Amino acid sequence: MVATLYNKGRGISEDGNWFEDSFFIENLSKDKALFYAKKFGQLAFVHCSKNQKAELVFTKKAYL
């Protein structure tokens, strides 16, 4: 079994009036990340594989 490493994070708006706590989880597949994001009611998450650009992945189809 591979241990999952994580770090706490925080996104903050430019004006400092809004923030959102988060986790950076290493060695988590995109499929597993999608599973947990849906399970915990997230609208989206950022996923990145080694030597690749980060990707914003939505858990539901976005309606404009």
C-alpha cells in the first residue's frame, strides 16, 4: 500500500475578503480525486501529473 501524502492549503482572493481552505494530496489518481471531490460536494478540483500542466476538473457539467 502506498502512503498518501498531503499538505494543507488556502486560496485567498486578491482583496483578502474571501478564502477557502484546501488540501494538496500527492499520488492521487484523477479518478480517485474525482470520486472524493463528488463525495464531499466539491464543484471542482485541480489535478496535475508529474511534468504536466495543472488541470481544473469540474465534478458536474457547468451551466452558464
